[in-house]
Amino acid sequence: MTETAKDRMRKVKSILVTQEAPPDITSPYHKLAEKYNLKIDFRPFIQVEPVSVKEFRKQKIEILSHTAIIFTSRNAVDHFFEICKELKIEMPAEMKYFCISEQTSNYLQKYIVIRKRKIFAGTKDTQDLLELVKKHKTEKFLFPCSDIRKNDIPDFLKANGIVFTEAIIYHTVAANLSDLKNVYYDILAFFSPSGINSLLVNFPEFKQNSTRIATFGSTTAQAVKDAKLLLDIEAPLPNAPSMTGALELYIKKANDIK
């Protein structure tokens, strides 16, 4: 008989979040750990490696032939400006920047004087960012990204007839997790298909047994199913838009907390 998520609902004492630890001690994860007396550890399952200038040149991209840049992460910002530095390219004052969030747009000040630039930032999600892009569809966009990325941004740009160039500026690879071989957690929390891939690359003989798997986003959830693993916690939920919210709902049930 096929085991269901309900059959697997056992008490939760430990969680491994497959991302960097949040710098803020008041983060939702720390509050969750304190509230329910949990052990929550953080360990990135993926890492990024910059492309070399030689590899970038093979893409035959003229950065300064574009009038706007789309940034979806601080990784993209760092690796883009590193490439520019190595190529001795200085961003013109009239270049426009479209960022996934205010945090990403603020991060630009590491490389440019932001008060003198035209910067647009989303407030909720990728769709929010793309609506901003749509309002400036006459620009010629550059989209610096990883070799592994979602299709939503390129698909949207193509569907709306927006001129853009995709520039691969870093690679997303599996991190070395050999030290976790004999470490057990009640829940593993994943945020990208690359994280699932890293689990399988590092532990090809992985047996899920009673370990619960939590995911954020539909593509990550599908990656779990494609790997023939059981998905126990799927975020976002209508009543829990964050990973911590979905985890808390599950923990209340599993730990029988009223």
C-alpha cells in the first residue's frame, strides 16, 4: 500500500533548511525554533561559480548595447559587475536597472551610486517585476542569470515582444555535502530543483524513510515527485505564504499542538 503524507506525520524535532542561515537572529526560522523547541540547522545544498571572461566572451554579448538590466538576485549583481570589471566596462549613468526586490535594488549601491540611477524594484514576486518591465517594453534588456534558471522571465519577455539578451554569468552546482552522510533530520526544506539534484548527486543511495520533505514553489515540488520521493509539505499555501508558515502548520499537527 502506498504511504501517504498523513501516514508519515510523526513528531518533528529537527529541520535542515537547505539555504544560508539568515543573518538576523529575529528571523522567522529562529522564532519557529524557539516557539516549538526545535533544532533548525542551515546548509546550502547548491553553490554558484562565476563564468570566466573567456567563457563569457564566447556568448558574444555586447553589454553596452543594452539599455536596461534585469537582476533577480544578489548573486546576479555580484557576478555581473565582476564580469564588467574584468572587461573594463563602466555602466553609463543612463542605464536602467529592474530588480526583483528592494533588497536587491539596495544591494546595487555596492557597485553604483544608486541615487543617480533609474532603478525599478518589484515588491512581491517575479510577476510584479515583470509588470514593471512591461511598462518599459521599448528598452533593450540584458538578463544576467545562471545556467540553471526558471523559464518565467524569458517566456514573459518573448510573449510580450520585448527585446532581450540572456547572459549566463554563473553556474549553479551541487555543494559538497559529504559531512552530512550520517546526519539525520526529521524535515529537509528545499527551495529549488537544484537543491533536490544536489541531494541525489551527493547521496545517490538516499533512502527517505521517515524523513519529511518540504518544498517552496511548484517547480521544486515537481522535482521531488520526478525523483520518486514523497512530498510532505508544500509551500506556499493560501493560509501560509512562506516556508516557515507551512512548516509551522505541519509541526502543529505532527506534534499535536493545540
